[in-house]
Amino acid sequence: MNPFHLAMPVRDLDTTRAFYGGLMGCQEGRSAPTWVDYDFFGHQLSFHVLPGGGIQGRNPVDGEAVPIPHFGAILPWEEWHDLKDRLIRGHVEFDVEPTIRFKGQIGEQATLFFRDPSGNALEFKSFKNPERIFQS
């Protein structure tokens, strides 16, 4: 699999570092006074200081109001549960509480949504059957 690169806006680098480097445990890469890179589960995630906000909304999915835009990672089942527990211990407020979505269907998955300190929405999921990630 080829790693992706994604650049996202943040309010400041101090809270970004505390969140992604501290709570999330991502390894910091290169940085400058207005941006920082992280190894985000094998992918390059860049955060650039951009005061203000962006376009945000919600979309209904399986009875939940899913934040748009959002990004995240697909984790192995046990790793997803470990992250969920770490977020709960860290008192993270969930946009969508940890749940199992599409129970009994091809795309059955564990999922949760929360926001970083700059308001960027993240989703972490895990598929019960990883070989079915792209099946409908």
C-alpha cells in the first residue's frame, strides 16, 4: 500500500503537538514555525496553522450525523479497541460514540468520531472482515 499525504488546517501547533504527538502517539516528522508533519499510521499528515475555520457539516449515515469533512485510519480490530479505550481515558468528547455499524452486513465495522483541538473531525474504524473494506 502506498502512503497518502493529507494537509489539514489547525489553530496552533502547541495543541496540535499535544494531541497528535501526545494523546494519539503519532511520531513527529519535519516542522517549521507554521506547520508540522506526523507519521499517521504509516501516512504523512501535515498540519498548517490557519486561523479561522473551514466548511463543516454533517451527513446522515446509519442513523448517525457524521461530520463532514473527516479523515482517519482503518485499524485492526484490537488496535481500534485499544485506541477507543485510550480516548475514553483521555476524556475525549465523541461526535459519534464508539459503535458497531452495519451489524450483520458485509461492511460491519467498529467506528467512532471525535475532533482534534482545531475542530478537525477524525474517524477511526475497524472492519470485522478486513477483506470486505471495499465490498458493498
